[in-house]
Amino acid sequence: MGAWAKVALTVLVVLVPGGFLLALAFAFFRVLRTGWKAAQSGAPGQAVSLRAVVARVDLRDVMRLARRR
């Protein structure tokens, strides 16, 4: 993520009501997408369920990503 995107996300969290929830949702979907890609690459040719991917999402991963961004 570029510097301007980090600034925009910080302004969003500070100024917009509900901005923190938007930032948290953004981090959650980034972690979910990463987990989805890992599950697909780990099991080629097999169906990957969204339920299995969501079950593996850990709040620590989401918060780690949110702090890093």
C-alpha cells in the first residue's frame, strides 16, 4: 500500500463516523482473500469452501494487518 493510501485510510478512520469499522472490514477482507488464495494453491483441483476459509481467519491476523497498514 502506498503512502497516499495510508494517509487516506488514516483520514477515513479519524474523520468519518464508522471509519474504524470500514478499516477493520478492509483488513478482514484482505486476510480472507489471502486465505482464499492459499487454500486454492494448497489444494489444486479440489473445491475450496468459503466456510472453511472463514473458519481459519484469526482475529490476530486481522489486527496485525490493520496495525501494519
